[in-house]
Amino acid sequence: MKKIQAIDFFSGAGGLTKGLELAGINVFAGIDFEKSCKDTYEKNNDAIFINKNITNITVKEIKNLFKENVSKGDYTMLAGCAPCQPYSMINTRKKQNDDRKTLLDEFRRIINGVKPHFVLMENVSRLNQENPYFFNFIVMLQKNGYHFEYKVLNAKDFGVAQNRKRLFLIACRIKGVRLSFDNIQKQSPITLRDVIYNLESIEHDRPSEKDTLHRSKKLNEINLRRIKSTPLNGGLRTNWSDDLKLPCHSKKEIFCDNYGRLAWDKISSTITTKFNQYYSGRFGHPEQDRALSLREGALLQSFPKDYEFYGTDSQIAKQIGNAVPVNLSKAVGEIFTSAIY
């Protein structure tokens, strides 16, 4: 049986790779400039990690990778989740230049040269054809005979206890094969309780002895007082006494979720690269006086329970926060496999 053989650009810790693998796609290589992701990626996936910036990758290199790893008759795929920060609302408001904006152009360059059978691209939900980088990407696909669709998906609809909207583009240049988001399989909603309720209780300064990743960032004295003053199961900082509030909290209510607790029977807010820092959003544990642990963040990104992460705590939090949720990746991957198998 023919298989889809894929290379994952901007692979990070492997959220997209693992999801595609679970969907029946063989990802044999991940490419990322972030060296700290190498051990996490390779020790959890049957794939090599290539530590290079896409700007230094040539079309010939990718063609050779396919030649060395793809059996005759198999399909080829290039998947890529270019860093989304340059297209975020915050950076757009700042109107700042960001070299990472060109990375989507670099991905376009590689696809234009390699012309794989399938293309998968993921980015922020607000990306559209008014963006020149995305517009040029679309034009390239059209010129190369790809049939494509793009759509904003929310991870909460695909077995992820998290509100996380992302744009996905799927493309194919095989005659007679059509990919469609109409074929994606949604799942019943799940909540925080379904994902992390049964984990061992820990304290902010005392990690689990059974799972080294189940550890939380130690709180300083005032933040410990703050979380203890925050009502359980979804409480916000509105209950704090004045001595616990920052000056900005007294002037006006901004970023109201910051320092808040999550609620058991709701979904999580979007897991960011700083989800393990209590003050960075609504990342307080529903009951325990601490922020989410690294393991809890990974599970909320739907990484398997035995997925291991390597690096410093800040590196691991970044690996987890930047990942495409595994279950969402799997659901999108199944669009491809269902079209050919």
C-alpha cells in the first residue's frame, strides 16, 4: 500500500509530527532551528531532527531527503507551521518588523521547488489573503496545479480541552484526489477535569516523585499570597485585597484573566509558551495553590501521557506552548489519509 512520507518544517517538539503519525502518515524528518528541541523530538518520534534554519535549506537537500527515504510509488508531503508570532494581533498592533514573517516565504520557496504531492500549512487564525505572504503562498499553489482549501479550526472541537483557533491549509496535486475539511471528524467536547483531574497533587515548591515533568514553577511570597486569595475553580483576582494588587489593577481592569484560576468543568485558555508562569494568564490550578505543571500543559496540548520533554523548564514550556495540539494534528492528518486509503 502506498504511504504518505512527510517532512515537518518548524517541527519543534513534535506536536504536528506525532499527530500525523497517529493519522497514518510517516514523518521521517523534522526541521527546526531550535536546537533544544532535538532530544524531545527524536526520543518521542521515529524521525530524525535536522537542526537548521529554513533559510539555509536548499531545494536539493529536501529532494535528496525524499530520494533517500521514500519508496517508489509513495506520496510525498511537506508540512509546516511557521512561527505565528509575527502575524499575531499584538505584533500587528505594534506594526513592527519581524524577520520571522519571511519564513512563510521560505516555506513557499521549498514547496515551489520540490512540488510534493501534499502540502499542509498551519498558522494563526487571522491570517488571510490580505496578508501578502499568505497571498503569495496561495498564488504559488495555484501556479503549480494544487487544489487546496483553508479553514480556521478550533482545537476544542477535536479532543483538546483548550480554546485554540488556528488556520490550516491542505493542498494536493494528485489527479482525481480532492481534500476537503468536510471530511474532518470532530469529537465530543472535553474539559480540564477529563485531562488533568486525576494527576497527583503537588505543591509549587514540591514536584511529583513519580513523574519528573509534573512540576510547577516556584512562586515568590506575594504570588503565593495572591493565588491563595483567588477563589477556587475559576476565580479571578477581583477578590484580592488592595495590598495584593499591582498599580495597573487599580487604574482599570486590563488582562482580567491574569492571575486567574482555571475551572474544572470548562476548557483551558490557550496554552502559551509561558503557561507555567502564574501571572502570564489564567494558568492557576483550579484548586492547588500553584500554576499549571509542565505535564499538565503537555496533556492540555494532547501530547501522550508518556511523551517526555528535555531541556530547562523555560525551554520545555516553550516547546509545549509552541506545539500544534496532537489531537488536532491527527484530525487534520486523517483528511489526507482518508482521501487515498
